[in-house]
Amino acid sequence: MKIHRLLVYLVLLVIAWMLSDMSMAFAGDEHAKVIDGIAIYLGVVPCELIHGPERQMHGGVPKILHCHHVMVALFDNTSGKRIENAKVTARVREPGVSGVSGVMKALEPMPIAGSMTYGNFFPIPAAGEFLIDVKISRPGSSRMIETEFKREHIVQ
């Protein structure tokens, strides 16, 4: 089976997490945070890097300008166990835009390398700064975890 960049990226992300001290790993890291005991890892991959059967995820890669696959992996920060039963939503938006921009979408559960991850497709600007709002709820908890990741595309 041909391994594509999406799988390699997620495997490397998990390995980096396993080798690091969870309480110290996130200082200044724009791809990971710990909130309320949940380690949240964010991945963003251009749709053109997704090949094979993975192109059918979430109903298929949409034909949208600047398509990206946004993924979130969740872990219990104390035990290190993957969280597989959460409801996760995300919105991609431009900073500084008055009101709420972007559409909130469910990040659908999807197995990657035998472990549950959450993802969906979003249009993301070709260049410049953007924000990704993530909301997480777990069964049996009335608490909603909300966070924001700041990302930037640099055109070379």
C-alpha cells in the first residue's frame, strides 16, 4: 500500500507527541495545545496531497478554490490515551473580519494509521494569516472546550 504525505504527517505528529513531555511540549507550538486536560493537535494539508482512497473521505474532496484538509487529534493529557468519542467542529476564518466569517463544520471521525482522528475539508486562503476555531465536546460532559489556532501561509 502506498503511504501518502497525510499519513506520514500524522504519524510524525504522534511520534513527536510520544517523545515529548506533554506539559512542556506546547509552549509556543502553533499546532498543539493542552486545554482542560485534553491535548489537541492540529494538522492542515492541501487537498492536492491527498491521494488514493483517502480522496473519498468526508464525501470526497470538494472542488473548491484553495481546498485544505483540516484534522484534529485528541489525547488525554494525563494518560496519553487517544480520545475517540468526541464531537469536534471547526471554522476557518480570517482575522480582523467583523462578525463571524467562515462556516462551522463537523470534523468527522476518521481512522488514520489505526487511530481515530477528526477531519473535514475547508477553503483556506492561498496566502496570509488565518484562524481555525475548534470546539470539542465529550459524551457525558456538559463542558464545551473552545480554542483558536493561528496559522499562516507564506507564498515563496
